[in-house]
Amino acid sequence: AVILSFLRIAPKAVGGAAVEDSDARPLSEIVTQPRFVAALFCVVGSYALMSFVMTGAPLAMVGCGLSTDDATLGISWHVMAMFGPSFFTGSLIHRFGAERIVAAGLVLLIGCAAVALSGLALWQFWTALILLGLGWNFGFIGATSMVAASYRPSEKSKVQGFHDFVLFGSVAFASLMSGAVYNAWGWAMLNWLVFPVCALCFVALGALKVTSLRAAN
């Protein structure tokens, strides 16, 4: 709040604002575009899975007899993996395209689940958490880049509002459900659920690719 109090936004010219507003499409038209739908699937899937698995990981580590220090350090590595790649994720998106970076993120999330399901040793928990952070970074940043490319400047406020409402509502639900799923079915089930969610995201990316090819032809 202190930092934002220094923010100064230049006022728009009244005439320019009117021209921009007249250019805006209805929200329903924007959010039903194939690109936006695919991006929303991937952004929600990446972020919700990250929150879902990350919340349950420390519970599972302590439940398997590891120390709270081990669990804390594992989350520290996870957070570094989440944000460290951000220095070059944008360059990768510019070079390879947002869809490929999202796909790479989904592969990393699947790798996280595979490692977690392979055993309960400390290195397996830590490796899974690092892959989870990397997968979130590529999946989330790539998908939000796709979202940003699906609307015009005059539409950004309402589209981002809709996007954030769906995204963080889903993330909150995933975080709440993590403990319940872990308590009812264990650590393995938390990770098995990664596969169908990633599969849905890949289907959304595939449908977008098909739609793009048809439009090009």
C-alpha cells in the first residue's frame, strides 16, 4: 500500500477514452474465443495444481516422518523454482511461443507427479517440489501471456477482472481441498490428480492448434 501510494497514472484525454471504449467488444465475445478459453484452462490448471500439491507436500513430508525443517527447506526450494526462471521466461516465450512454453510447464508438472509417486524419500519430495515450481512458472506465465494477447487495450480491465476472479477462486478451492484429499486418500492421490488436469490442458492447447490451422486455411 505504501509503494502504491506513490503511483501516478496519467489521465486519459476524454476524446481518446471515448474512442477506445467504442472499440471494446462484449465480455462474452472475448472470453469465448478459442485462444482465451485455452489460456484460461492452462492458467487455472497450472496455478491450481501448484497450490494443490504444494499445500499437501509439507503435510505429507511430516506425516512420513521427515522433520519440519526438511519440509520448510523443501518449500524454500519450491519457491525459488517458482520465481527464479522469471528472469528468462519472457525471452523463452518470445523465442518459442507461449503455447510451447505452457506445454513445457505441463510436462514439468507431470514430471513432478511422477517423481512424487515414485517414493517417499527426502530427495523425491524435494525434486517433486522443484519441478512443481518450474512447471508453475512456465505454465502460468505462458498462459497469462496468451490471455493478454486475446484482448484489446480498451478491454483489458473487464477481461483481467474476469480472468482473476476465475483463477484465484479456483486456486483458493484447490488449496482448501488439498488437506481434505490428503486426509481422505493420502499423498499419492494428490499427485494422481495432476494427470487428468494436465490432460485437459493439453486437450485445450490441441483444440486451439486445430482451430488456428483451420483459420489459416
